[in-house]
Amino acid sequence: MNKTASKKRESPKRGKKPTTYRRIVTENVNGKAVVQSDEPLLAYEFKTVPGYEHTLIWINPVIPDLSTEQKFDRYRDSVVPGPGGTSLHLVTFPPGSVFADPSFDGEAARNEVLVRLRGLADHFEKEDPAMHKTNTVDYAVVYHGEIWLELDDDETLHLNRGDVVVQNGTRHAWRNKGTKPVTMLFFLNGARARETSQA
């Protein structure tokens, strides 16, 4: 399904239909639960990273107010919610060989990620762009495939389909050391920043 990038930077999924997810949103109308919308969401395919896809399913930047209609019709300034808010993402990571390919342009990838994943990409470390930390509690579910979670001091955990990680605002990176894409489901809960003690 996914192969290393070609010299022309063509997507490895050439000829394959883009990934779509069905999103159904409900609401209360006159005291009855009804369908507000039922639509396919097309995954965003990164042009600079073949096989890397991101779909923002929903975001509440802050605590939702159910006395008003809940809508998500545009990308916010940040895909990372503030305290009390939430966001739901489906992400497909290509194998690490994509990043090791000589044609991979790290600077172009960084620029695209900064535009597409506003509020998240600016947390990626310059020395190791996969490493990051946000003020969120994340529920990360391996939806399909296998992946490796890296923490500080090179501690690494191998995860398979159905495994769930609860990240409590910790520094981490997701590494696809396999040969096939992996899809992850991320539910981010906005949290207050940890107070740092000053010496």
C-alpha cells in the first residue's frame, strides 16, 4: 500500500481512492434527538509526506455549551483545544522509510504541517520534529496497524491494534518502524498547564 517516496514526490497511494470517514452529528430539536449532519470527511493527504494523512473529525476549543447549536464548519486557529475543550483526530502515519528517503524535504514538510496542524505543529521540537508535548490529556488508540511510542531517555513501547495510551501532557513521539501505514485515533482533552517551580 505505501512505498518510499519517488523522486517526483508522487503519492504512494496513486490510483487509490482518498481515505474518507463518515461523520454523523446529532442535536436536540424541540426536545428530540435528530441528525444534524451525516457526511463523509475526506482525509487531508500531505503533499510533502507521502502516505501521511490527517482528519480533524471535531473540535470544541473550550467547554461546549449545549444550550447552543454545536457546529464545526471550519478549522480553528488551533487543532489543540484549550482547557475544558476537546478534539478528535484520525491520523495515518507512513513508515519511517518515507522520512529516510533522499528525496524527503524536511523543511517543506515542516512548513506544510505548520499550516495544516496549527497550534500543534509549533510544539514539535526542531532537533527532533516528531517529539512534542501539549497541555492536553490524550487518549491515543491504535486503530489499524502497529506503531512505537517513544518517551524520554529513549524509552520505547511497541503498540498494536486496539492498544490505548493515555498521555498526561508528556513529551513523546510516534514512530512507525514497520513497513505499512498505521492509523491512530486521538482524542485530546484540553488541560491547564502544569505549574513549574521556580528556583
